[in-house]
Amino acid sequence: MCVPESIEIFPVVVLTRVFAARPSSVPEMRDFIRRCSGGVAWSESDNRELNKTIMEVLLAAAGPGGRVQVSCRTYPDRVEFDVLPSVTEFLHPSGRHPNELSSPSSEASDPVIGDEEPATFAEWITAVLRREGITREAAARQLGVSVKTVSRWAGGETEPRLRELRRVQDRFGHMPFR
């Protein structure tokens, strides 16, 4: 005799957002994920794992027009996240996801600068150079870029391209954005 399997039906909310694959998107990605998690407190190891995953995906999405897709599935008893390189063919020529074209995003927010961790790449690289006791010139030599490039990063004028970001991370470690 065949026993029918039970089927459980429950609501699932899925939110997906596409971000530019650049360091300045990290705080926005984390904010999006935290909003999706409904204010649940994250442990330090959860934060480290989230940062590690975001940086791995950012580096994997290297290239012109690189995008990262963050999806959040909210179940009644848990929340699941995917952080993946995005399929850029589905983006509008402006580089924005079609869902972002109809109205300005209300999810983007200015990162809050805390006492412990920098909120931007510029703050982070400046603190790293100070901590390491090296000049912008020395950093430029070690990273294979010009002094002007490092100065622009530290001044917040530009950010490293992803291939440069790999060298920065290899030399100075993971960027612990909150």
C-alpha cells in the first residue's frame, strides 16, 4: 500500500537586489541582508562569514559592468541568503536592474561610521597604511599601481578595479566593512 507524502505549504517572501561589483557596494549589500533578516542579531562569526562571502563574490564578478545579486528568502522560521555574481544580460543599458528603473531605491543608505571599523574603502585603506606604517608611495610599489592611484583611493575619489582589489586584499587582508 502506498502512503501519500504530506505536503506542507507556507508563505515565502523572496527579495532580490543587484549591486555594482565594487567595494563601495559592500555596506549597501550588508544593509540589505540585515534588513531582510528582520533585525536578528548577528554573531561575530556570522558577520565574518558574510563579509568573506561578499568579498569572494565581488572578486569573482570582476570585469567591466560586473554585478552581484543578493537574494533573500524569508520563511516563517528562518531566512536564507544567496550572494552570487549576477547575470548582466538582464540589466538595463544604464547598468541598473529593471526593478530599480521605475523609482529611486529607498534601500540605499549612507553607511554609518563606527569607532571600530571603517565604512568606506577610502577610510579602510587610509587606516591600513597608517597601521602598516607605510607611505602611499610604498603601497603603490607593492600593489603595482601609481602613487596617484593610491592617493585617489585614500581620498575617496576612486576605488580599485577588481583585479587591483585582489592585490590589495592579498597584501593587506580582508576589508572588514560593517
